[in-house]
Amino acid sequence: MHRMTQSRFFTRSSSLRAIAVCAALFALPATAQMPMANADYDASGYVTPAGMAHPSMYQGGVVPAGMAFSAGMQNHGPTAFPGGIMPVGFMSGGHCDGNCGSCDPGAGSCGCGNSRGGIIESCMSGSGLCGCGLCGGGNCLDKLSKYCFFCRGSGCLACKSIDLRYLGSNLHQLKPYGEICGLRWYDLSVEAVFLGHTQGAGNMPVTSEGQFVPPSPIVLSLGDAKDGDELAAGVRLSGALICGVGGNVEATYMGGNKWNDTAEVTSAGGNLFSFLSDFGNPTPLQDVDQSFSQSIGIQSELHSIELNYRRRTMGPYCRFQGSWLFGLRYLQFKNEMQYSTFRDATRFFNSTDRVRNHMFGAQAGGDIWWNIHSGVRLGMGLKGAWVQNEIKRSFKVHSNSIAETVINDTQRGSDLMGEFELKFIWQFNHSWKFRSAYYAIAAEDIGFGSVDKDAVTSLRPGNTPIKPGYVLDDLVVQGISFGTEYNW
């Protein structure tokens, strides 16, 4: 009980002493409260921060933020700066006047290092709009800008258009963007695709100039019409939808590429003979021989649709990442061949063989990406599919001795198909990427258009018609693409 009373006594006594000290300080004059130049900072335990001058070095004490030195500060003390906080560089000499602030070439006396251009460019490096030529230095293109009709070099769009440094600033926006550990992802991909394909009908001789072969030379062959040798333009569209952690459902269309080519030979003397008559051996056929012109035309078209589930994964240190997928694939390849001969209205021949390959089945595959740099990636992908190929055919013949006849037929079989992709990505920002790729699609036992000699001759009067045979060969479609990817 005695100890509790003693504790209360010391508490009340300490509180009274604190109030007395505060009242005394409040009663002192303002000048007495200011820090003095002769204050013993070391004895008080004050520690000067690294890089800061000792407070004793300041005349009149430490200057608070927003205070500036005036001409008579030694006698009158610090004076408040009208703007409040002291501006950066105010204590340095040679600051710009109003004319230099607008970078008027007529300012004359302004220093290039103190002119307009921002804290980083003008104040630190002197490489701003004025610091690189409009006030004296720089290259000839900078000096020309001071003759600008609109701003005399102060920085309008017309002035900037003759400054090569602004071209560099725009190119700077194209630098790669992103994190090297960011998982590859896109919501929509659009590409222009340029593809070519292999020929499947072979290089069979078609037309000779003169009867009997040999010695008559071959002047037209199936290989002379090469529609797939030219790159045809198409489109590749792909969309992805998140489906679980690291997984997404992708729908892709690639196609619209159309190829066509024609090869034709003429003879003013009507001395062209066809393979349908063994080049006039033993006797010419009125339908196809002794022609003034013979020609071959080939047309092709490609369409591909995919629906896949893809699962992505990240490798150690983020340099490599990959994915696996499985789904469904549909590919349609159309091929058509036309063969025509003409002498006059009573001696002509036309045949058209339209073949459509409809391939549908399951596929699986994956890809691997190398993160070369943040926002720059190189990838390689493989897909394999087992498909059911339904080949639909329409064979039509019309000549002076054969009435127009159409033969329709369908053949089905199981085939293998694969796709190889080599892809490159350059990311500009969060939403947009540049994309380029090489694609190669290969499929076996694809039907091609042809001219079946036995089927044609069986259609002549007095013969029993037979169905034309199928020409099956491997197909390789390959080419490059350029496009973009977009993230929501």
C-alpha cells in the first residue's frame, strides 16, 4: 500500500515539470527557438546522414523545406520562397528565362543545357529539343526546324517531322515487351497465309506435234500446268478460351487458298495429236487429233478446321515452355483438271475431272517454345492425325462424237496426316504481338484430277462405259504467314 502511494506521487510530479518546461519554451522569443549556428550538435548526439553536409556548415542553422536564401540572409535569416517548395536546381546559376522556356531561337543568350526538353533530356544530358541544335549545336536537320512557319522550332508536329531523333523515339516503341516467365497465351490470332502444294497427276505426255511418237516431239505434258508452284494467299484465324489452370480450348481455321494454272499449245496447220489416240496411231481420232489447239487447266483449293484442347507447361528457369494437345481435325482439298482440244465446231473434245477430298479424324500433338528474350519467342510444333478420307468425284466428258456424260463416284479410305509449324513471336505490349510462321501439312493417298484414257474411249458409241480410275498421291502443302495476336 505504501509503494502505490509513492508511485502516484512521482507521476504527478513528473507531469507538472513537463507542463512547466513547455510553458517556458512557448514564452521564449521566436529567434531564441531557431537552431543556432554555434549549437553543439556533436554533444547532443546528432548523427549526420551519409552524403549530407554537417549542420554547422549552414549559416543560420538548417533551412526548412520551402525556404530559400536571399541576398541579405546572413543578417535577416531565411526567407520563404514564394512557390513553397524550393525547385530542383534553384541554387545553381544560369537558369533559363522565359524566352528560353519556350525555346524561341531568338532568345540568343539561353544555354542549350538549360533549355526545354524535360528533366532527363535537357537538365541532365542536354539532348532535348533545344539542347541538340536549336540553340546553337546539333546537326543540320535540327537547325532547319527554326525556320518552321508555325513555331520556329518550338516543337510542333511540322517541326518534329524533320527531326530524325523523333523517328528513333517511334522505333523505340517497337521494342519487345513482357516477362520472360510469362506463360504464352493469346485470345485471337489473325494471319495472312501464303501456301503452295505438290502436284499429284505426274508428268504424263499429252500432246505431240505430228503423228506417231517417236519421232514426233511431245509439246504438252501434265506437268506443264503446275498450279501449286505459285504461293496462293489465304487466311488463318485462331481463337482460344481458358479452360482450367494452364488449359484452353482452341478453334482454328486455315485456308481459302486457291491455285490455278493453264498450259496450251497451238498449231497453225492443225498438226496436234492426243494421247487418247496414242498420238494418231494407227489412225487419227476426229475428236482429239489434227487439232489447232490443245490445253490443260488445273485448279486447287484448301480448307482446314481444328478444335483442340491444349495444356501448357513451363520449364525450369522459364527459358523453355511447351504444351500438348488433342482434338479433332477436318481438311478439305479440292483438285480439278480440264483437258480440251479444238479444230472446229465438228472436231473438239472437253473433259473435266473434279475431285474433292474430305478428311476427318482425331489428332494429337504439341509444341515447344524458346523464350529468347522477354517478349521474343521461337516455337516449333508437331501434330499428327488419323483420318477417314472420303473422295468424291465428278467426271464429265463432251465431244463431237460423245454426248455430254457425267460420272459420279465416291471412294473411302483411312489415311495419315501431319503438320509441322515453326513460329516466331514479337510482343509489342500487353495486347498486341507480331506473329510469323512456316507451315507444312502432309497427307497420304490424296485424290487428284486426271484424264482416264480407258474411261473416255469406253464412252464412244458401241462401247460399254466404265468408271474412271483414281489417281492417288501424297500431298504436301507448305508456306509462310504474317499476322498478329491479340489479348483482351
